[in-house]
Amino acid sequence: MNSAEVLNLEIKDLTELPKAAQSLLDFADQRKIFLFYAPMGAGKTTLIKEMCKLLGSDDHFSSPTYSIINEYKRDGSSLYHFDLYRLKNAGELLDLGVEDYFDGQRYCFIEWPEFAEPFLDDNCVKIEISIKENIRYIRASVF
Ligand SMILES: Nc1ncnc2c1ncn2[C@@H]1O[C@H](COP(=O)(O)OP(=O)(O)OP(=O)(O)O)[C@@H](O)[C@H]1O
Ligand SMILES: [Mg+2]
């Protein structure tokens, strides 16, 4: 297990994104569930896309219509990207069967994760993004 409890990164432009995404995956170590806390437009989807690419997903990333769960294929398994922005309550997550997704064995990347919190144990990586003067400050910690 990674002994570091917190990782702080700065991204000045998109060229620095792959390195930051790799650092976050390294920080996560065995953990596979990532929660993204950041304002609208901060770059959550962009970062998730990069992390999934590094994990070997193929490029069927953007879906034409909004969906709560997007599944990305990689060799022999899947990555799951959740966007819970339009969710109205935690009950809707139960209807989607999230307890199966959140078993810790599968990679899950969750935007707007507040409603998912009741279903998660403490083995997740929390990623916060803030922006000041075009620099994105990323703070990763163990949930
Ligand atoms: N590290 C970065 N440097 C520069 N621009 C970025 C970076 N990350 C994202 N962007 C740009 O910011 C915009 C919003 O990014 P993105 O859709 O990933 O944000 P989001 O946090 O997922 O938004 P939402 O809250 O709507 O889901 C995009 O145009 C993207 O190209
Ligand atoms: Mg997004």
C-alpha cells in the first residue's frame, strides 16, 4: 500500500495532464474507486479520460447522450465512469445496482460523488480540483 496520505499536483496546461494522471494512478496503488470533487468545468471528465487511457481503455469514451454510467472496455475487463450530476437522490443509485460496481474490484471514476458516499467504504481516492489563474491544483487523498 502507498504510505503517502496526500498528493498535491499542479497542471498548467493540457500537456501536463498525462503525467498528472499517471501520478494519481500511482498514488492510488491498489485502490480502484476515484471520487472527483470539483466545480463545474474544472476538468473532471478530461482527467478521467486520461486516466482511463493510461489504464488501457479503448477510445469509446464520449457518449452522444448523457448517461449516468459509462462503461469503457479494456483487455478482459471494464472501467466505469459515473456522472451523478443529474441524480436526484441516492435511491436512484440503488436502482442502478451500484453496490455491484462499488465492490472495490473494478475501476470506478465518479463525478459529483456526493450521493455515492453512503455506498462506499474508506478505500477510495478522493480527488479535489480547484483553479486559480489558469492553474489547476489537484489534491488527492484517501477517502
Ligand atoms: N488541465 C487542463 N488544462 C486546460 N484545460 C483543461 C484542463 N482540463 C480540462 N480542460 C478544459 O476545460 C473544459 C471542461 O473540462 P471537463 O469537461 O473535463 O470538465 P468537468 O469538470 O468534467 O465539467 P462538468 O462539471 O461539466 O462535468 C474542457 O474544455 C477541457 O478541455
Ligand atoms: Mg464532466
